[in-house]
Amino acid sequence: MKKILLVFCVLTTSLLEAQTTNFYTTVTNLWYQGQKTEVLALGQERLNINSNDIAGLIIKLAYDEEFLLLNSISNSYEKVIQIGQTITNDNFKIHYPFLKINNEYMLDFLTTYHPSPLELIEEQAKGLLPQKPFTYALELEALKKDGLFEPLGP
């Protein structure tokens, strides 16, 4: 009986570890391949379960930045700052100060950034380009190391 329980525990732990690794790898690979809408869907799925999920918030922020979604980007910056400061896990804590400074800088920049409609279209089109690394890969990797990618929901 103990052997069966031990095998079950090992398999469950291995499966959870694979799922957490797969999330990070899936996000970064899809982004690099230019499948950014699919990455946003993964983040949105997490946010539908928990609106304060930091991984989902970071993914949404990356998407908003990539496509220069001026209607939602400020909210994304603010939400990442707000929720990020509540994360006390060791690895993410190392990256958060830089993330916060960048987000605060970008919030300030957006107050003076007023692109023409043509400039906005040109900038948004750049978001479609593949072979760009995920902007917040270090932060996602830190969350992975901290064990914050456990599957959400039931």
C-alpha cells in the first residue's frame, strides 16, 4: 500500500512540475513564433479564474505593449504594480523592483505620448512580427521557479 501511495505521489509531483514548466515554455515559444493572440488567450484564461493572477496580468501587459493598446495599457501597468507588490516569493521579489520602475516610467511616458492615427497603425503592426522574445520572460521564469504556475481552478 505504501508503495502505491509513493508511486502516486511521485507521478502527481512529476505531472505538476511538467505543467508548470510547460506553461512558461508554451508562452515564450508561442510568443517567439508570433502567436501572440494565443499567448493572450492563455493569460486571459488564468485571469478568468483569478483576476489577480500575476502571470496572467504580465501576459496581458506584454500583449498591450506589443500592440500598443492605448485604451488598456495604463490599467495593465497599474494592475501589475499593484498585484506585483503583494508577491513575496524569493525569485519574483528580485525582479519586481525593476518591473515596477519600468511600469511607472511607462505610465509617465504615456501621458505625453500622442501618436497620430497613422503612427499608431504602424506601431501596432510591429506587434505581428515573429521571432521577438517575450518581453517579461525573466519575470515569468521567476514565477515558475517560485511555483506560481500551478494549474488554476478545479
